[in-house]
Amino acid sequence: MKSNFVKWLKCAGVRAIKTVAQTAVAMIGTGAVMSDINWVMVGSASLLAGILSMLTSVAGIPEVENE
């Protein structure tokens, strides 16, 4: 049981990190030049995306459920 939780935590963490990175890239990409980027907004949107990814993973992660 504990090993399943650890595996779930690792898989959910990897998904969350990827989501954070994708959100940051998308937010940075919308700025015309680096000085136009609102870094606080990039950080807060990326953090929120990571939190939402973790919460979504509670419903299930196929990588963990298949084994």
C-alpha cells in the first residue's frame, strides 16, 4: 500500500512539474519582449497549474492504476 502511494506521488509530481513548465513557457511566450513579461503573473499561474495538476491526479493516474 505504501509503495503505491509513493509511486502515485512520484507520478503526480512529475505531471505537476511538466504542467508548471508548460504553463510558464506559454505565459512567457505571450510577451512581445522580456521586459513586457509580468513575472509575478507567470509564477502565480504556473504554481496554480501545478496545484490543479496534483488535485486532478487524485482522481487517478493511468501509470499507477495499470499495475
